[in-house]
Amino acid sequence: MNIDSILHFIDLYGYLIIFLFLFMGIVGIPAPEESLLFLIGVLIGQNKLSFGLATLSAFLGAFIGMLIAYVCGKYVGYHFINKFGKYVGITNDRWEKVQGKYMKNVQKTIVFGFYLPGIRQISPYFAGINHIPFCKFLLFSLLGTVLWTVPFIVAGYYLGNAFHINPEYVPLLGVVFIVFLLMYVSINYMKKKKKNAQK
């Protein structure tokens, strides 16, 4: 879906479409989540959206998507998701990638998995299938949702104001932003790992 279509839908349906796109992106239905979050920030800076309502809509869409996916994983189970998951982007490769690392550090996977397309869609299903306690999942999903949605929106807001960004260029800028963010996290992780190895 191109940026003109997204802008058209936002004009027509307002905050509801923000909620729906974020919800669909989490449960596995393809949606331009990072680009949308960045675009929301740009539009807030242009006074086309309310910061509070737009951020709340994005947060609720992603958070409720996490909860629904968790419930599906818990009560529907692996075999059903393995059979039909490909229709919502849950491939065997993505599943194995999560399975190999998930149980080693559940908290980090839930929280920081938001920043990894593919992982964030599988993470809540996997948590449900493996019967991660609901309260634990709820807490870390809440934290992860905030740490994922708010930075992108704020970045869009400030960069949009500083450089007068045309909304048509938002998808490219969203990708650049996430690449730099992942590089920053990776460098810090490697430094920490090297420091621990020297002890």
C-alpha cells in the first residue's frame, strides 16, 4: 500500500484507520507499521492529527493485537497456526528463528521483538503456545508497545518539523530510522558482551 492510499484512508476514517493498521500489522496481516508511525508524527507536526489521540490509537492497535495473538496462540495452538499461519506472514523460517531464541530471554523477545518485522508478529503467538503467564506477557507487551510506538511518532514529529518532510518520503525515512536504531542497539549489545567477556 502506498503513502497516498494511507493518507486517503486517514482522511476518510481518521484515528480508526491508525488503530486498524497497527492491529493488523501485529496479528500478521501485512501493514506498513513503522512507516505509518513515522507518518503519524509528521502529520501531528503539520497539525493534521492530535498527538494524544493518534498516539493512543497506535498504542491500542498494537497492544490489543498482541493480546489477541497471545490468546490465539494459547487456545488455538501450534498445529493450527503452523497450517494457516503462512496466510498472515507466519512462515516456518520466522517461527524457527523465534523458537531458537525465545525461551532464553522471554522478556527481551517480547519487548524488543517489536523492532524486528516478522518476530513481532510471531512473538505473541509463541508466548501463548508456550503458556507464558498472562500477567507477565501483559506487562512486557505493554512496555514493548510504548517503546515501539512512541519513539517513531516522536521522531516523525520532530524531524517533520525540522526538515519540513513531505509525507510521500515517509516510507524511506521510516526505514532509515529503524536501521539506525538497530545499529545503535547492536553496537551497545556488542560493547556489553565484550565487557562481560573481559571480566
